[in-house]
Amino acid sequence: VDEARKVLRADEIQVLRDSGMLDKLVEVNRKTWESAREMYHGNAERSTIERLMNSYWFFWPISYQIKATKWLTDIMLNGSFGHNNNALLAGKYALFMQEHKERMTNNPAYAAMYAAHPSLWFTAQMLLPMSPEDIGVSMSRASRLAGTVGQSFLSDWLGTEIGVFTADKQADDPAAAIAWLTKMGPSYSFELAQRLINEADDAPSAPRSQAPQITSIPSTGLPSLPVR
């Protein structure tokens, strides 16, 4: 309103007020500002529990994963791209997963290709931060390291292996633990790229006749790996 008074006459402001336009402009401006504030600073009114669950030092941001889960559920069971497909995509995904499991069991070339490129599949999954198999919520490295250390003491006390946390290499070597905890951003991307290159160089080249060939499902045109 104060900004409007700088460029409009009193009678013009009164016309906008009487028509309700001024109130709508104030509301739009308020919502835009709140959206920008939440984008850069987050929800200032979130609870302590929400702040803890979204902390880097505990879990990766769960609030995003909740929104992403809702989005995934909607496209899998409702529709996408303006089309109401109901559960068609979920059904097709189930067929893809069934074919994948059959190949991992019955097709040695396929299983070897999958096992030889773990970083490639990990990177592909990061392009879509979540999937029906993994919604992407994981404990931070600091939490996993602390859990591994605590787990080792508990395992010794109980006399049995628990095996929930797997940061054993980092827990046994303080230098490796520090390097692991601080490796993020460009340094992590460089390491991941190096792993991808090494896997590509080390992977055996399968004959073309043994490599899994991608065809399409006739009813949908979606890609599918044919059963052998």
C-alpha cells in the first residue's frame, strides 16, 4: 500500500480498494515474498523434530522425500502428463522389475553387466532422486559412522554380529573417516567420475549375441528387456 501511494493518486488508490484489486495485490505480494523466503531460508516455523530430521548430520532432508513420495505415488497410481492412466505405470513397472529379477537369476551376461557397473546404476538412480525401490532417505555419513562404532561395541557385548551399519572401513581408520566425512561437492563428483571410468575400463566386453537387447512392449511402446 505504501508503495502504491508513491505512484498513484488518492482517488486511484480508493478505486483499487473499493474494487478489491488492492487487497488481491497485497495478498499476491505477501505469498510471493513468503515463497521466496522459504526457498532460501526454509520454513521458519518448523518444529525441532522437523529441523532434526532435515539436518545433514542425521538424515538427508526428509521433507523433500515426503513431497517426492507423494509425487511418485500420484504418477504411478493416478496419471501423468495430463492423462489419467490409473495404475498402468505401476503395473508396467512391476513387469520391468519381474523381468529384471528373472535376468539376474537366469541370464549370466545380464547379471555380470549389472554387477560390473555399480557406480553407473548408482549415478542413474541419482538422476531421479527416488524410485519405488528406494525413496532416497538415508542417514548421513556422520550418523552411519557413529552407528558403526556403537554397533561394534554392542556386538561385542551381545556376542553376535548385528550388521546394520556398514562403515567398518572408516570406523577402523580415523584418517579414512575424516576423508569420508569431508568428501562432498566437486571432490565427490570427481571420485564418482573416476569410479565410472575405472568400471568401464575393467568390465569385460560380452559378445554382442550375449548382451541384453532392448526391444519395446507392443502394447505401450515402452522399452523392455526380452526374456531368453
